[in-house]
Amino acid sequence: MYSRKIALAHARQIRRCPPSALLKSRHHSAELKLHLNICPHCREDLETASMEVLANKLAGPDMGMKTAAGIETAVGQLRYIHPERSGWLDGYHYNPPMVVVLEIGNRISDDIRVAQVYDDIVLAAPGDLILDDDRSGAGDLFVECWNTYTLKSSHLGAGVGQVGPEVIEAIHWMAENAEETASWAPLPFPMTADDPRIHFRELEVETAFFFSAQAAGELMVELESSRLRLAYASPAELTRDIGEKVPDIRFPVQPNSFEEALTMPEFPEYLLPLAAADTMENTITGKRVIFKDGLLAGFDPMEITVFSIHDLEDGKVGFSGRVPVTPDIRPVDLVFRFAASDGILVEPAAEPRWDPETGAFAVVFDTASKDRHKLRVAVLYEAVEAGP
């Protein structure tokens, strides 16, 4: 009997398992060897029929293998991200998802706004817009109205369908009204505790991050020149202001850097947010830090989601997750540290990656511990004067 658990297992293979040709390659790269260590589906039998079915789906003619040259990007197009953008991260091979084009940007050359799409409606949940073949032109599928991000149009492959203005309007409306569904669309079943669709959404956010981060590296260059400049002469001055904002906050030791001052402090118990029962297992408490003119204006706890934790080569551990992002205020920077012990923080082993549009992040530490509660994250914002 087909179930959501089976659908989720298939989705994990479709999104994060290498195509058949790569899996069967005689020359197994370090990434493929790592994947085989962590993926039971690929390790059990490289020749199974189920893997062939999935491989055929991944490599089918509609996936965008054909060149997208000459195709002008337009709102409403259903297109796969180009296969050249696929690749490895933390032992998984991320395969290009289908997306629907929502907006053509004019701030930055070639930028577009898309929503991710999946074609097994068994996994649709509240906040997803289910489309039949008449509306999609690409079969029954659903649009993840909550999972939108920025790409470059040159990152898209061949088109597979086109939706009308009423669909685009519904996607925008549902993105702002997560519990509502367009009147003409089927109503997804509500989610329950331990619902496989919770894990499917985590998978979809990770997939979106992999591809949006590539575009962010090209499109968000100006972010590097606009990061906050602090008006403090030493970490001790910043530590003093944090203590004034939160009188009962605890510093295990005196921070030696601004990064330590932002990530080290521990909030008093009475200030910590109460996590919902269905999210407690994958959340941590981070710091929401607001600066104005380079000086501290706010320092508060915030709930941060950690989606996955992976063992990597050379004894490293990778964490991926998401910080809250709203349309009116987005982070200027994220600062990461890992608590090796009380008062001793470890820097990331490589430059962290994060997407300012979605808040998704990935960071690697040289540590044997996989305790997410030792991850320290400070999310930096810059206060903007309200208009007249």
C-alpha cells in the first residue's frame, strides 16, 4: 500500500541521491563514497529496480537536460533548474527541482523569484497549492507557496509547463496566508504529529538552500560591502552593552572577539522561548542582535531550526538549518560558533553559507560532537529609520 512514508522515502532519493550513471561509475569519488556510507537506499543494491525507476525519473526528458538557450524567462513558467547546477553537499547529491517563475527582477541583472514544485501530491500539506494537469500542463503536482527563493534565469533548464495568472495570484496570496487555500484548488489534509510531510518540508528547504545559495553567491555581491560596521573599540565594550540590555545574561568567560561576544552569552531561563512540542527536537536558541549606527539596539533570544546534522570527512560535522526571515526585515549577517566546552568557542572550519532571502544556512565545524545545542548562532540586523 502506497503511503506518505513511502512517498517520503522516494522524495529523499529523488532529491538527494546521485543519478544512476553517477552511482554506477567505476571511479567513486570521495563524495560518492561518503554518500554510500550514509544512504541505505544506494548502498543496499546499486542495481535494484526501484533505483532504476527513480533514475529514469531524474534523467527524463522533462528534467531540463536540453539546453535552455533561446527560452525567454517569463512569469508562470514551470521549469527544472538546469542539471549543471546539481552537485554534492554533506554527502548528498542534490538534483534539480522543478520551480515556477513568480517574478522577473529588476534590481539585479538576471534575478528571478521562484517557488519550488513537487509532483507527488500525496505529500501536499496546508500551504501547498495543488494543481491538476489542466492548470499545470505538466501533470498533477503542487507548488510550495511557503518555499520561495531567488535564482538567476540562466540557472533554469528547459520549460515543462505554464500556469496562468490565477495560479500566480494564488501562490502570492497563499504565501501570505499559510492556512488558506485557493477556492478552486483541492484542500490538502491537515498535518498530524510525526507526519512524514514535516520531514518532507525539511528536505525541500535543504534542496532550496543548495540551489538558491549558488545564485546568492552571484546576485548578492553587494551584501559583502554592506555588512555591519560596529562602533565599538573592543569586545569588552560590546559585552558591557549586552549586559545592560539583558541584566541577567551570563558570560562563562570574557569574550576575546566580537564574534564571541555575540555568540557566547547564555540567556536566563525566564527569557527563553517555549518551543512547540512538534518542533522541540530540532530547534535551538539563537541570538537576535539589532544594531543602529553600529551600536547595540537589541539583544533577544530567537528560535532557530536545525534540519540536519551530518558526519563529514576528516572528523568534521556539518549543520544545516534556517533562521526566521520576514519580508520587512532580513538578516545582514550570521555569526556561527560551536561550544567545545564552557567558555571555549570553535570557529567554523570553512566559510558558512547562508541565503539572505530564505534564512537557510549550512556550516561545518572540526568537532566530533553532533550536539545541536552546542551550536551558537547570532543573527545580525540593522535598524532602519521608519519613513515619514
